[in-house]
Amino acid sequence: MDEGAHNAGTPVERAAGFDLERALGEWRAGFTHLAGNELNELADHLREEFTRLVALGLAQDEAWLIARRRLGERPALEDEFA
């Protein structure tokens, strides 16, 4: 089998050691006053920023931390969107 075909996918999909879906689930679970469409929209923005940072060459754990920080802290997000 061609090794290139076996490793197809985006850099986010190929990288090992960081589970974006698990991280997003844990992040979402931390909200107490925000759910539904607003939380889904924030999660989409977080995922997009994470993916953009990984594509620029950042390690996934670093990209996750930066993307979360850029999106904002939970209390401020809950105040703004709840």
C-alpha cells in the first residue's frame, strides 16, 4: 500500500496524541449557563481557530490553548451569550 495514501487527511486528522473532540467535549462541559446554538457557534469558532493554527505549524496542544484564549474565558462568554 502506498504510504502517502494511507496517511491522507488534514494535519489535524493525521497528528497523534491530541483528541480534539475530547477537548471540545470537556470545554463544552465547563459551561453552566450556555447551551444550544450559542455554544455550538462558539465551538465552531474554536475548532476553526484551532485548525488554522495547526495548519500554520503549531503543535495541537499549543494550538488548543491559544485558540481557547483567543475565544475568551468562560465567564465572559457566558455573560455575553447567555
